[in-house]
Amino acid sequence: MSPFKFADPELKPLFYKDCKAMADRIIEMRSLLRYSMEKLGSKLSWRHVTDQIGMFCFTGLRPAEVAELKEKYHIYITDDGRISIAGLNTANVQYVAASFHAVTSKR
């Protein structure tokens, strides 16, 4: 039973359809970020990006890498390396992946 009450019953299926579309887009961005990192030749495992769920992702980046992403690449990420997957899109995910690769390839 849904916890939501809809004044217009015709809105309920539309609501669930929209939620599914948003969830699918986030899953797609996670996959694209991981695939892009692997395609760039990253020697690190990025499986955790696709193993996690939700709008945010812990990247596993080190504090110095996070600082470099902020300063050099203008990627805004929490100090513990968490990013907003919902903020990724097809226009910026390649840049984010290349930036991650640049700061992690020194490992």
C-alpha cells in the first residue's frame, strides 16, 4: 500500500513513472562514470560506484585528491569524497571521469 494519497488518482501512475525515470537516470550515470573511468585506463577498481545506490556516492578518493579536484578541476565534492550522482549528466560525466582519472593516476 502506498503511503501517498493522490487527490487525482490519474496522477499516481505518472508519479511512479517519473520516480522510475529518475532512478534509472541515476543508475545510468553511475554506470557511465564507472565505464568512463575504466575506458580511460584507470588501474583502480570503480565497482563501488555501481554497487552503491542513491543520489550520492562515496568515491574512495583521498583528501589530497579531493582538494586537487576542487582547486584544479572545479569539481565540488565533500571533503570525504562524496559526490552527487544526481548532478552528473551526459554533458559533464566525461569531464568528471577525466578529472578523477587525473588525480588518481598518481597512485
